[in-house]
Amino acid sequence: MSLTAGSRPDGTRPAAAVEEPAAALAPTAVPEKRAAGKVPWRVRLRRDRALILMTLPAIGLLLLFNYVPLLGNVVAFQDYDPYASSNGITAIFHSPWVGIEQFSRMLDDPEFWTAVKNTIVLFLLQLVLFFPIPIALALLINSVIRPRVRAVAQAIMYLPHFFSWVLVVTVFQQIFGGAGIIAQTMEQHGWGGFDLMTNASLFKFLVTAQSVWKDAGWGIIVFLAALSAVSTDLYEAAAMDGAGRLRRMWHVTLPALRPVIALLLVLRVGDALSVGFEQFLLQRDAVGRGASEVLDTYVWNVGIQFGDFSYAAAVGLIKGVIGICLVLGANKFAHLLGEQGVYRK
């Protein structure tokens, strides 16, 4: 019997000879993965060019109507005269600089502080009476089992949002005015003197009721969207543990709404100094400026009616700066509560 090369007389092969084929068949070492880098901006631009082209009109409108007008705030530090030049824009370069004179004037203006006081009171009142109502309505609609009843209820609540403030004030005038339904009914029974629309002391409650009737139904959209994302397994598990409807709402529904509530609360606090314009302008003659003057109507009054553009710009600039500070402060408070707020930490 012939022996192959490298084999023993008994036919076995040395260990080294056995291991050689295995070593030869072993896979080559896998090269290390390269560190994942960012995609070059040219590649991203070419990849997302369709999306960029779609957003360019919206970005252009945003810049034109939201950011370019911010340059006009420079007149808050001038004694702006729109007739100092051939047009209002070039008049900015011909108006004298007065520094912080407009802001000093603001601090000494009692009408300004009246508008600030009314704005803060209305904001706090609407925060307490108006802000929780969309949450309660969303919980109420979410508890309705029949889809048709839920759809009808949503449509009825949404409808007033599409009414103009002129129509809303007219409806309240026909109900609560001196010649309204309630006043006529009281006169038929021997009572008189009812006119809620001209009662200055109750005006803040009247405008809050108008805001609730007009916009509360529209505000539940966000909360209903958040509730639709809650898994039904959580409700089933809570029901199996013996939780009733109220306890399921407290332990399942409200925790699901907590991030949305925090976000909307931050936005509402940031918009604290903007409680409305058209609603108050329509009713200021009925109750007087002392009860209806807020910062928005005050800026319109001094800027448009009296032509004091520099002073109105100064008031608007202070209002915007305070609004930004309120957003940042409310967002920081939301972070302390463990919520994301408007942006993350």
C-alpha cells in the first residue's frame, strides 16, 4: 500500500498536516467598520431637493411677514415721523433718535398701567376658567361610546369657532343685552334693569364666557388626538384590576394628556399679554376703556388713532420681550416637572 506524502505508516496524518487545511479555509479577518460620519450637505441637498423646493414658499412668507417687520422695531428708539421722507420706510433714516425716551414715557403713563392690569386679570381669569374646559370636554367626548353621538357632539362644539367675533358679540347682545331675551322675559314678569353687556364690573367674566363658547370646542382637538394614541390595553388592564370609570380616567387618561397639557400651558403663558383685540375693540364703547382696555387695543389706540408710532412700537416691543421671558420661564418649570415643554433640555 502506497503512502501519501506526509502520512504515517498506520495511515494517519500528523496534527500539523491536519490543521493546515483548516487554517487555509479560515475566513479572512473582517475589516473594522469605519466610523459613521455625517452625510455631506451636497448629498443631502440633492437627496431632499424636492422637499426643500416645497418648503421655500412657506419659508419666504414666514420671512416676509414675520421676520422682516421686526426690523421696524427700530422706531421705538426714535421720534418717528412718517412724513419726514417720501415714504414710510425711508422716513426711518430721517427720524431723530431719542434713545429710551419712549420707554420712560411708558412707565409714567397711567393708561398703560391700566391696560397692563386688565390684561393680567383677564389672563389669570381665562387660565383658571377657560384653559381646563377643553380638557374636560375632551374627556367627556372620549367617554361616549356611540360614534355617531360623538361625531354630532364634536360638530356642535366646533361650529362656534368659525364664527367671527362680530357674530359672537351680536349673539350675546341678543341674549344678555338690554333688549335681549333675558331682559324682555324679566320685564314681562315685572323685573327690569338687566343689561349684562354694559356692566363694566362683570365685563371680564362676559368676555371669558364668550371665549369659552367660541373656542373651547376647537381646543379639544389636540386633546382628542392625544387620547387616540392611548392603548386600549391600559384601560382593559385597569378594568381587570377593578378600576371604575373615574379611576381609569385618573390613572390612565390624565397621565396620557399630561405632556400635551404642559405644552399648551407653556404656550398659553407665553401668550399671556395677548388676550384678544377684536373682541375687546367691539365692546369698548359699551363698557368704557377703563374695563376693556388691554395691551393690544392700547397699542392700536395710540399707534393708529393718534399716530404715535414710536410709542406704540415701544409698548409692542416690551410686550414681545416679556412674552419671550414668560415662555422660557414656563418651559423651565415644565422641565422641573419632568415634561418636555416646547423644547427639550
